[in-house]
Amino acid sequence: MRSSLYLALALALGGSIVAAAPDAAAQTRSEMRRTAEGSMVLTGQVNIGTEGQVEGFVLDQREKVPAELASFVDRSVQTWRFEPIVRDGKPVRARTQVSIRLVANIGPDGKDMVTLDAATFGGYDATSTDQVTSIKMAPPRFPSVALNMGGSGDVMLIVKVGRDGKVMDVIAEQVNLRVLGDARRMERLREAFAKQSVDAAHRWSFRAPSTGDEKDKPFWSVRVPVSFDFGEVTRGYGQWNVYIPGPRAHAPWREVGPGEQDVAGLLAVGGVYMTDVSNGPRLLTPLGG
């Protein structure tokens, strides 16, 4: 498909160069195609048959999604197969909400390379007693170094929550930036956003699960997305969110499964998402068909 992403990259990042020496800024601009990527989060409803097959799919706000992307999602979802939903010992038809993330990179030929990168079923329910929910989560302050540089970005935290609801540990799993600059300045921004987020998270408190399969665990791991921006970020439905992805870290207290999805960008700011718990049906087939 034509590279609509490249235009989005140019518009979103072209005027957001972190102060740097001219040669460093020029180098950054020349490498934009290779380093930047875009994500698009779409939602819909999937009808699941008694054998776990997809019997129907409705994409929300289809009119706002480019036709070729909507068709790509349709084709991918139709190949999915779920573990059958069983009630009272019998398989039944079911409907589930789905959030889908598309990721686009620009290939050597200048065209978008789009993949269906992640999907989640269900969402954050602040009233649930089966999951970790928030009690107090004061947002972090905008770091002064980022204010001075004009930097903005998103941080994905993984928080270790104890049985008393207090934070036992926390790491910044990934920091994605919406500005360009030389490697040293971008690393300073990532460190500043990560430190401010982690420091704030240590003061948060949560409500531990009191019902369900998770209630007796010694601790729980949750993901919490944090956003730092100046109010200029628009993430309209059916539009690319453009960023420079940062390296991914892993929490030392939890094991990462071989098929674990990278769900950064799928989770809404303000929510608390348990890392090892699925709220919906279990998908048995690859996301991309």
C-alpha cells in the first residue's frame, strides 16, 4: 500500500527535532524511515461459534478506517480460532469485544509494511474484585529536562503489587518518544520519563483481588501506561500514532512466556492491566492468520 505512514511521520516528527548539532539532526532525519513506526488501535466485536470458529466480525467505526486496512483486519480475524466457550458443561456461541493493534514500518521500497501485532479481549474494569484495581495513582510530574527539550512520549510500567496493595517493585518496560534527536539526547529523555514514572508509581496503592482464581497469589504484576505530552497529541480512530520505539526491559520477578504479546499501545492510560491474566476467550491461532 502507499506510504500514508511516511506522511504521518513527516507531519508528526518532522518539526519535533530535539536540539542537537546540525549533523546529528540531519542524521536523525535521514534514519527516520528505519527507526520510527506507527501503531493504530481498532476495536470491534467477534462472534464465536460452538467449535471456537469466527462466525462474524464487526469493526467499529469502519468509515474512519482506510478501506485496505479494514479489509486486512477482516481477513485476519476470519482465520482466528478460539478455545470453545463452555457453560454448564456445553459449548455455546459467544460474542467478545476485541482491541486490535496494527503496527506499520516503512520498507526499503517506501511502502508501508503493516502487521496485526497484538489483540486483547475484554478491558479494565475498575469495579472488578477478580483483578487488581487502583485506589490511588497520582500521575507523575513532567520532568524539567523534557520540558526544556520539548520532549514528549509514553512509558509502559510493570508494577509488582503485594497482598496489602502496596507497590513492591516497578520497572519501566518501554519508553516510546514522539521527538527526534541524537542518541544521547533521546536517551536522556527516556531516562527522565522512566525515572519520573517509576518514582510516582512507588507511591501508588491498589486493591488486591478478593475473588476469582488470582486472589491467593503472593503478589501480582500489572501494566500501567503513562503518557507525557503537551496536549498536542491526537490519536483519532483510524489514524496512526507515530513514535520512536525504545528498547524493551523485562521485570526480573516474572517469567515471560514464549508467546507473550507486546501489548504496549493497546492499553488505555488510566487503567491497570494484569500481565498474566486473560479477561476474555483464549485465541489458539496466530493473529495474522
